[in-house]
Amino acid sequence: MTRPEFVLTIDCPDAPGLVHAVSGFLVARSGNIIEAQQFNDPNSGRFFQRVHFEVLDDTVTLADLSEGFAAVADHFSMAWELRDAVTPYRTLLMVSREGHCLNDLLFRWSTGALPIEIPAIVGNHLDLKPLADHYGIDFHHIPVTAATKADAEAQLMELVDGLGIDLVVLARYMQILSDDLCGRLAGRAINIHHSFLPSFKGARPYHQAWARGVKLVGATAHYVTAELDEGPIIEQDVLRVDHRTNASDIVAAGKDVEAQVLSRAVKWHAQTRILLNGHRTVVFH
């Protein structure tokens, strides 16, 4: 028989008795811990924990657990979240013209490798609408110009609010979000970019890197903030290249590593494995 499963995440000042308080609360409510991870940060003096547990008494609900845990959280000044472990994050994908990240995410989602639900895809161009149509996902064309940027972002937030979106993924969406929109999506919007910043900015960065003889091609997935491409880093990876690699090979390698890094970041977020620690992240793999 399948039992209800939940994930509890905690961020609070480090103090004696935290683990005992959490585990004691769960035991008292027929909770059985499936996986538990914690991190005590000596630099910030904060405690981070992720607990995945099942409840043996199926009459105990998410609302019951949340109401009961509030007293524990208040006592230790916790920032916390309690979620149903099997309910997928409702995820909005945003794209422009390059489809490698979108294609990778949609394939992984279609095979069950990504625990998300995708109600819609937003594009500022129509190039990737056929890919969305292939997977049967609504595609919303929201063009963006300097004159229409505010209206376009208002349309985007109408979708986010109207569809009950938990996570926004910029899958090579080549528009800069306003500071206001970054603030409204804080902690729930993920972006991907190549690792050549700040050395190779602007157009054709992979070709710029090839011309300089780079030996590493990489990508960074991070949360979106008002500081362009400088949000808290979730995941990074690199591939080695050498003198035999031509510019086209570097572009292909870059697309591969971008897609892989972004998919891992989305998966970990959707599994509630990432906690913000100031400008850094704690990722419970």
C-alpha cells in the first residue's frame, strides 16, 4: 500500500536540539524518515535540513503536519517548507530561438525523468512552437521590444499566476528580465548560461572562445536575480576541448553541457533539494 510522502526543508540559526525536535515531531505523528540530510554552515551560523518521510497513519494530512510543525518552527525561528513529495512542480518554460535546452527538458519530462508538470511554454519568437506542439503543450507567443517590455512581462505574470506556476525555467530565453520581475520570481526562476562570462560577452561567445584557444567549455545554472547572470549558482559542469576542436564542435559541446546542467538544476529544484544560503546555495544531492 502506498503511504503519503512529504518533504520538509528547514533553514534557521544553528542551535542545540534541532534534529531531535524535527525527528521527535515526526515520530509523534507516525512519520518514518526515508531520507534525511543536513548542513551546518560555520560561516553563516545557519542550519539547513531536508527530510523526506512517509506517514504510516494515512489519516494524517499535509495540513495537519503544517499546523503542528508551526510551533516547532516558531521556537527555532525556522524558515521552512513542507510539500507533498509526489505532487510535481508546475513549471513554465521560456525560450527564444535555440531549442537544445527545451528539447532536452521536454524529452526528460516525457520519459518521467523530470518530476515536473509543464502547463505552458512561452517564447518571444515562434521558432520553437512546432516542438511545443509535438509534445502537446500550449505555446504562448509573447514578443518583446523595448517599447512593449512592460506589457510583455505583465502577460507573463498573468500566466504564472493564472496557471499556478511553481517554477519558471529560462531555457535559453534571450531577454533580460526587469528588476521588478526578478524580484517577483525570486527563488523560483532558473537560468542557464555558458561559462565564458565575463571574458567572452555578446554575440557568438563560443566562436570568440575558439579564437582564443580555450580548453574548457562549461555552463552554469543559477537562480535569476536583478544582477545579470550573477544569481546563486545551483550547478556547473565543464567539458575539455583541445587544438583539434573547431568552432562548430565547441558550439555543439556547449549546447550539450548547457542542456545537462540545466536539467539537473531543474530536477533538484523540483525535488526540493536546493536551499538558498545568502548568495550561495545548499544542494542536497
